[in-house]
Amino acid sequence: MTVTVSDRVRALDRDIRAAAPHLCAERALLVTRYFKTRADPHQPTVMQKAEALRFLLANKAVHIYPGELLVGCFTAHRVGGGLYPELHGVAVLEDLFAFETRPVNPLRLAPGDRYRLLAEVLPYWVTRFLAMRAFPLRRALAFVKDQLAPRFYLINETGGVSHFVPDYAGLLRHGTSGYRAMVARELASVAPGSAEESFLRSVLIACQALEEFAAGYARKAAELAGAETDPSRREELREIAATCRRVPAQPPETFREALQAILLAQIALNLESLDNAVSPGRLDQLLWPTYQREVAAGRLDAQAAFELLGCFALKLCEIVPAFSRRITRFHGGLFNGQVVVVGGQDRDGADATNELTMLFVELMDQLRTRQPNYHARLHPGSPRSYRARIAAALAAGAVSPALYNDDVIVPLVRSRGASLEDARDYATVGCVEPVASGNSFLSTDAALVNVPLCLELALHGGRQPRAWQRTGAATTAIAGCAAIADVIELLRQQLDFALHRLLDDLGAIERANGRWHPTPLTSMLLGGCIANHRDASSGGATYNGSGIQAVGVVDVADSLSALDHLVFRECRATLAEVASACRNNFAGAEKLRARLRAAPRYGNDDAAADGMVGRVMTLFADLLRARTSWRGGEYVAGFYSVTAHQAFGEVVGALPNGRGAGEPFSSGLSPQSGAERRGPTATLCSMAHLPLAVAKNGANFNLELAPWVGAEEQGAAWLGALIDGSFAEGGMQLQVNVLDPAVLIEARDHPGRYPGLLVRVSGYSAYFDDLSPKMKQEIIDRTMYGRPNALSRHS
Amino acid sequence: MQQQGLIFDVQRFSVHDGPGIRTTVFLKGCPLRCRWCQNPESLRPRQEIAFFAERCRGHGDCFAACPHAALRRSPAARLDRERCTGCGDCAGACAAAALRRVGRSVTVAELLAEVSRDRSFYASSGGGVTLSGGEPTLQMPFIRAFAAAATGAGLTVGLQTCGAFSWSAFAPLLADLALIHYDLKAIDGRLHRELTGADNRAILSNARELAERGAPVLFRMPVIPGANDTADNLEAVARFVLGLGARRLHLLRYHALGESKLAALGQPRPPMPDDGLASRHAEASLSGAVRRLRELGLEVST
Ligand code: SF4
Ligand code: SF4
């Protein structure tokens, strides 16, 4: 397919990259103003929230940038991050005096914004933000303090739920006018004054909010068109105005209208709930009927569609998350998790790949951007051309798309209660989490758990070395264990103890989200809510649940394998010796450490070592199963770590796998850097043979290949074969980095020299320059170790 | 399936030993002693111990572990190879992995299970298993049994050989080979003996036999600066290959990797005039050979 990135799109890309990311005070100020001065405290919260959204969308700055074909701004700045003071924004403001000067992810502030945030926003919300409302005061203060430097777990849901795939298919089919009609019908069946009625009325307000938002852009475009001297741009602006007058109120008729409708909704959803992981989903499927119709009518061709898709992708790059440094440690890389999924099966199980799928793959390769987070679905029926194009892009150093195996994921989504058709129509959210499209509210990023900390506690009777007090369960001394199963039992007890506390806290947060942070617009665009007359935050969507991530599982499993090997099989050391060596960070125990390191480890297709990872995964998932989410639905386990494997690593001492105190854990279900010694196929087999059915919330697997693979003529073919072979073995997910360590090292030493250098972090892409020094080092290490030893041998 | 073979490595994701993604099995033992050999651990047809002095941390666990008092204190002369039986106990005891066992024996069934682990990748790439070494044909009964079993299990098998085998023992293997990499070093008998310590008559006649039978053979030649890259040898090789009716020749570049491995194995350095020099000239020597051989009418790959 010969399409190219147009000059217009290149220029937009340049402008966005050149723009300094800002912390945008607009959302915080408008929402605060609404609640302070306009909200009617007697109105149900859900309606107040809808009105607040309406006020925000009606009053926020309207910008149309040069050359844009699709319009709408997340923030008042070209690139910016909004603040959610009613959620975690108050905590983010701990960096208020450091945003501009901090070395990693600096954010600028517009003049006066710092003062306004300090004077207007903080005082109002400091007693009202979600955590404060979730717990009694003293508990709330302790909770917030803990969560800013978490040790056991980090509850992301304290910052809102979000993390869903909106029903954009519905939006394209109905427009807000259609939703209005739907709500009107439902209103007839609910009792006046009931909670159901308030919810439905709030959806009507949300419709209005979205329509007014579009109208604002229509006005702005018309106004600019009036002043425009360039006739072709004038025409474009007129078309923008016409488009925004029609959508999203009416169902879109053209390809451009469809993208514009989705974009406006995408912005509004981010502003309403939380700017994290509102994932557009299967755009190649959603847009396909419109595309076909327009192409058939001769009103659109591939190149024009490609340009619009480029405009759309770049719009999603205009938003960055605004975090404080402490929060960034867990969520590094300026990542918003807006996943666009392409390819895979349709609802009937047939191959769904189409021309638009291929346009998207072209886009991922030709216009390498931080967002959207591109994912490609594969199944045995995926066409060769599609596979080959993806492999070629990845071999040439594009780090998108990440790959998903329908054969594994469809049954997984089904196992959570989805119908077969809905499961086949899955899309991914945020980093790697699979959900049925458009009707799932699964809080996939609810919390992250520090599993190695639980192992450390198990090794030391519930007390971290050098800690003042016991923080874990009072388990018996490790020395009493006679077999590895006994050690695992101690781990289970510690984990159980930690998870109970986590789920208690999370339950309170879930209730607070339902009570204080209903999201009517989100609910309108999630199947089930209107029919159930209930907000998504209270369990209105068709599918509910919550995902909890186990971080550091591989380090825990490798530690158990090392103990098993050295202590119980070879009898070269005792548990007490290993525990004491860990306590002292292996000082004076180099030999023991070397032996521990030499023990079988995950990632080498060694059944025993890989099986241990499976055992820990299953242990974790089983413990979660004991409770259910307040919204309904089960707690399921995920095995991806964002950048939490580094942050959590900092608070855990040395482990029996030889990892030193404070060092990062391995990312997701990828082997520790340097642990894989048998090349990529062995590593892929290790990954594929894990009990992935328990990874219902997804997992990330990194495949790092040395640059020579990409450089060789057959590199793309080999890479394609690695992907296909791994999925045939039962692999679930794969993200590939074919990067040159030399380039990465140069980029590390000279920030700014490679501004466009994208790397795959943990389920998402990020610009290398936006990562913390530690994360940069990890990526470099991963790339170095990914070098398979293919020295040519000859006699 | 119970035949035993002696191997020293199984390398997965080998992409330069035939088509697709392959697993290369390195069999131990070689009848040649090429002066440039990069795999000294491949030479002796028995299990042995390699000692990497630079890794030794002086822990001393190896002394205690050795049942034959074959280890000495001095890192410079750690191993008494006269006494060592290659049992490997010391390697198990060494935390620093300074002592390593080279060579392990496997049954056909075990090896087949091991290489089958990458079955999905062979299928997705058109790859398979390559038998290399050392010289695999030194263990003819074993590789015959293995190739038959692997072929029966749906895998394709390739062979890398120096050609120094008995044709009658080899012939039954042919049906199970999808690919033969056949290495030629020198055509002139005296030069061959000088470079490899072995006679090349069998090598040349086996090449003819293969060519006559239309076997799937790819001739290869390692290009060793100052050893076999002379104009005479290049011409002789070209004439020989073309004379067999073959067109293609694959050239292998010289890499000086073997030195530290040689020391580890306690082997005297073979009389390679100057490895450093050879390495520096490897690229020029290779491109010179490519040019010349193309002039002589061969299709040359590297
Ligand atoms: S056991 Fe290993 S490290 Fe220790 S002295 Fe022997 S060879 Fe050296
Ligand atoms: S291989 Fe066995 S005999 Fe040889 S040095 Fe080691 S322990 Fe001693």
C-alpha cells in the first residue's frame, strides 16, 4: 500500500514535538469553580458531576492549530496534562514548586497558574479529594502518606477508574441524539426522584455537554474561516465548522466526521473520569463501514484517509499525564494508555483484517508517535501480508505494535463471563489488559502489588531487615522449612496478609468512586449502563471486575527456584545462610550469591524454573479470588508492571535469586535481564508455557532482539517467525524492541540528540528522553542481554 | 533411540546454519586439526574440563571436590590432564563457573526431545536441526539414528561436515538429510595436510559422490588469511566445485575466537602464524576471495 505521511501531518508532528509539555490548570480551575460557586448541593452527585463536565467543556479554551483537519484540545496548551484535584490531583501538587525544574518529565506552568492552583484549587479539595472521602480522617491521612511512597501496594484507583474501551461503535451509530432518545425511553420506566432517574438525567446533561463542546469548535472554525486569507485553508476551516455542527450530535456520515466525533468524545471522556487509558479500541473495525462507503462513492481514497488517521493519532499525543515525581516512579514515560487495536477476528470468528488495518500498520511505522498505544491482534487466520508488514516494521526498529494472540485472549475474556461474540470483539486497555469492547468496566489498573516484598517478609519472619517493627504477618522462622513447599506456604501467608489489607483499602476506594466520582458520559458510552439505569462507577456496565497486578513475580519465582536448587536439592547452603546473606546484601557472601545466580532461572525453557513462575502466578490469582469487587465482578490478576518493578524494587532488600537490595525487579513476565542464556526461542517458549489462563488482566512480555537481527536481509522474516512460533506455542502477548544499544547509550548521554527515539517500556511506548535515568538504564541492559549468541562457527 | 552421542552444545535460534530458525547440535570430536580452529572444545572425542583462569576467584572448592587429586593450586597449571578423568565434579563445585564441563552424552531420544522444543519455530520459519561439530560423522551410528528419528518426527535435518568420512558408512544417512554444508579448505593434498593435519582424498571423493547423487549440498570454504586464500588454492577450489557441476560456494569469514578457549582446554596453540594479523586481514582476504571466485565463474555468498 503506497501511502505516505503528508507534509501537513509532518508539520503537525513537528509542532507537537516542539511544544513544551505544560501542567494545565484549566480543568482544575473550572471544576473547582463549578463546585464552589454553581453546584447545587441538594442535587444528586451524579448530576452535579454531569453539570461540572458541561461547565468545563463549555468554558475551556478552544484552539484550532494551523493545518489541523480534526479539532479539539485536551488542555489549554498544545501539549499538556490536566489536573484532577477531586481524585489524586492534590497529591500531584506536591510538585507544585518543582514541575519546571525536575529533571525527569518537567512540566511548565502558565504565568499565574501556580498561584491560582495554590489559592483556589488546593484549599477547596484538600479535605475533599477521593482518598479523604474514602476513609475516616486519620486513616485517610495515613493512607495518602503511604501511597505516595508505597511499599506493599499502590492503589491506582484512588485516582479514578477510567481504563475502558468506550462504545464508539454506539456513538457512531446513534450520535448523542440517539442516546437522548434511548434515555428518554428509559426515563419512562423509572420512579421520579429515584437514583435511577438522576442517573438517566445526568446522561442527558452529558449529551448536552458534548454537543456544546462541538458547537464551540464549530463557532471557532467559522470565525477563523472568516478571517482566513488562504482560500484552501478557508475551505478546510469551513469543513471543520460543518463537521462540528453535525457530530457528535448526529451519527457521522463521512470518515472525517466519524474521526471527529470519536476525538471529541475521547477528549471529553478523559476530562470527565481520568486521563488514563481511555482506549479507543478497534478503530479499523469501527471506521470500516464508513471508509468503505466513502471510498466506493469516490469521496475518499487511501491517502486521504491515511492523512486523517495521522491527524487523529497526533491529537492523542497532545495529552500527557501530570504526575508528581513520586507518582512518576510507578508510571514513568508520559503514558496515557490510549490503545488503538487493529486486526484479529470479528464477532463471528472470521478474520477482520481490512484495508484500514493495513493503513494503521503503515501509520505505526511511518509516523512513530508516543500515543496512541498501538496493539495488533493475531490469530491463525491473519493474512500473511499483515503479519509480514508488522514484522518488517518491528525489525526496522518501530516499537509498535505490541502483539496479541487471539487464541489465548479470547478464551481468557470469555472466562470472565463475556459471551463468545463479545470476547472475540475484545480490545486492550491501557498497557496490556484485554476487555470486551464497549461494555466492560474492569478497573484494569486498580492496584499494583509488591510480591517480592512478601517473599522478603517470609524469609525474615514478617519483619524487613533493619525495620523498626513487623509489617508483615507473624510467620514462623524460615529455618523450619523442610521443603520448598514450606517456603511457598510462608510466602502465601505473607501475600494473603498483604492482599487482605489491599482489598480492604480498595473496597473503600471503590465505594468512594461510586459515591463521589460517578461518570455519566463514560456510562453513556458503556453498554449496560443506560439499560441498567446505573452509573458505571456503581457497576452499571455489562461486565464488571477489577484487575490487580502482581509485580516482581519472576524475581520471586527465581528466588524460590534458587532456594530449591541450592538448599533442598544440592544441599550446598541452608535457608538460614541464604536469609542472612540477603539481610546483608550478600556482603562477604559473593560465592553464595554466584551459586544462587547460577541456579536454573526462568526464561531458558527449563520446565522446573518456568513452572515455579506459574506456581507463583497461580498462588497470587487464587488469593484474589476470595473476594469480589464492590461494583460486582471478580478480582483478577495481571502481570505487567508499568515502571513499578523499579519503584517497588527500591524498598526491597536482596533476594535469593541474587538480585541486590534496591535493584529493579524484572518487568512483567519477562525474564530478569541477563537470566536468559539460551536465546529468544527458549525465552519465548518459557513465556508461552506459563499458566496464562490465570493472567486474566493481561501480562507483558518483552522480546529484545539485537540490532543485527534487524540489519540482516532476513531479519523481518526471522522476527515474524519468532512471533508466529511463540503464538503457536501458546504465547499471549509480545512487545518487540529491535534497538541498537549504541544508539541508546548515546541518547542517554546526550538527551535531546534523539528526540524521536521511541522505546517499548512495559505495555506501552515512550520517548527515551522522557524516561528516568534508571529506566533508561534498564532499557539499555535489556537490549544488551537480548543479543543472541549467534557467532558463526565453522570447522 | 538409546544410542549415545557426545555433544558439547545445543544452540537454539541459529539462523546462519541453514534456512529459517534452526537448532544447531555440536558434536564432539574431529579428525582434522585445522590451524585456525575456532572450536577447540570440539576436537577431542571425550568429555573434558575447561578451566577459565580469569574467572577463578580462588575459592578452592574444586580441590576438595576432585576425587582424583587432579587439581593444583596454581591457576596457571590448575588441571593435571593426565589424572583428570573428566568426571565433572569440580565444575559442579565451582561457584565461579571457572571450571566447566565440556561435552555431555545424550541418547537419541533425549536429543530429539531437546531439539523438538523449538518445533513451532521451525514450522513458522522453514527451519530445522543442523548437526555440526566437531565432525558429526565421527559419530556415524548416532547421527544416523538421530537423523532418522528426527525426520520421522517431522523435523528436517541438516549436516555440516568436513567430508572426512567413509562413504559406505555415510550413504544410509543421505536420505534423512535436507541440507549438507560441505566444507572445503584446500584442494592440493600437501597444502591440506599442512593446514589441517589430514589427508583430503576422502574429502574430495566424498564430494564427488554427493554431487553425482544430486545431494542437497552447499559447498563452503573458510577463508583464512595467509593460509588458504592464495591464488592457487582459490583457483583449485573453483575448478573443483565447478567440475562437480555445482555453481555456488559459500565463504566463511575468519574470526579469531579460539585462543582463550584453547588455553582453557590446556591445548598447545596450533601453529597459526599470527592470529592478530590474520584477523586484521580477514575482511580484505574475504573480499579478495569473493572477487576472484566470482571471476572464476562461481556464485559466491558470504
Ligand atoms: S572452585 Fe572455581 S573459583 Fe574456586 S578455586 Fe576452584 S576454579 Fe577457582
Ligand atoms: S573433572 Fe573430575 S577428575 Fe577432572 S579435575 Fe574435575 S573433579 Fe577432578
